[in-house]
Amino acid sequence: MGGFLRAAGLALLAEVGDESFFITVLLAAWCPLQGVRSGARLEYPLVALGSLSALLLRVALRHFGLYASAGLGQVLPLQLCAVLLAGLSARAYWQWTSRGEPEKLPVASGAVPRYGGSFLGNFQAYNPAERPAAGLVADAQAKKPRLECMASALAVPLVLIFLQEAGSQGLEMEVLRHQLLGGLAGAFVASALAAALGFGLERSVSDGVVLGLSAGGLLALSLSVLRASFLRWLGPAYATGAS
């Protein structure tokens, strides 16, 4: 039991604060297709599952002696990830800048606002006749789960994190090699925590802030991954030249 808890703790510490952790946070708050991820709540665990699936895929490939870096090299996966992150950042920025002013509900001409009594104070009473039925239908449709959004919630973090961690033999992989269940438990907690943070971010700030943070955060992650690709490319050449 002690080995399980130690492995889970090490895997959790290795994942929290990593680029993959922040990718999960941002994708839990933002959807590339619809903008702010305010639809069905099933999308949030799907983002966490996609993040965890990237690690499971690496473990499965290593079990069969297969490595993504063997076919793509050590640098190309990181560069592909950086390009995809930059494209998602541009998408979030476009959604942010193309947001219009909230549409005001039409009020019939000559309608007199009705107010509540002493219990309600000065709050205006709700009048269903003043809210078009089309608006109610649009709100109901916006909250329905969309298949393409649910698919992207699973696939986008899986692809990004798999590319970002391809060829890396970090602490989490070393932990998984010695204690598979403990390492997976720690990685699961880290993915769930990241998705919960993204959910809290989406629920606590305005849509414009979510889109702006997503655009800036994804761009910063793209630059960080691109920097890592250059270090992985230039590091061995420098070591060879220095020796």
C-alpha cells in the first residue's frame, strides 16, 4: 500500500504544473468549436479522459516496444504540437474579437414594466409574453450536448498531450514502469483536478475573459513547447561539439 501511495503522489506531482496540465485546464474551459464550454457537463470528464488517454496510449505503445519518437523523431512531435496550439490560440482569439454585444430582448411598444410588491422590492416581475419563444428554444438548444463538441473534448487533448509528451521519459513514465496502478491513479487525479479547475474558471468569469485567457494561454503553451523542441534538437548537437 505504501508503494502505491508513493507512486500515486509522485505521478501527481509530475503531472501538476506540466504543459499537459494547463492544456487540460484550458480545454476544459474552452471548446474549439463553440467557444466557451458551457454545454453539457459530460464534456468536462471527457476532457480529463482525453488527457489521461494520452498517457495510457504511451504506456500501451511502450508495452509493445513501440515509440512515437521512433517514427516521428524527437523534435517533430513537439513542433506539430506547437503548431496546433498556435492554431487553437488563433481560433480562440478570433472567437474573442468577433463577439458582439449581448442581444437585448425586444419589449413591446407601450408595455408598462411591472414590479413586484414589498417582498420583491423593485425587481421587475418576469413576463413570459415579453420573451420571444424563439429565444427560449435557442437557449434550450444551446444547452443540449453536441456530438462534435463531445468528440473534440476527448480527441483534442488526447492528440495535443500525446504529441507534447512523445519521446519524453519523464518521472511519470518512470513511476508507471515500477508501479503501474499507483502511477495511473496519480495521473487520473491530476487530470481530474485540471478539468475541475477549467470547469471552475468557466463558471466563475465572463465568456470574454475565458476566451482571452484561452487565446493567451494556448499561445504561451505553443511557445513553451516550441522552445522545448529547439532544446531537444540543439542539446545533443551542443553536447557532441563540446566533447
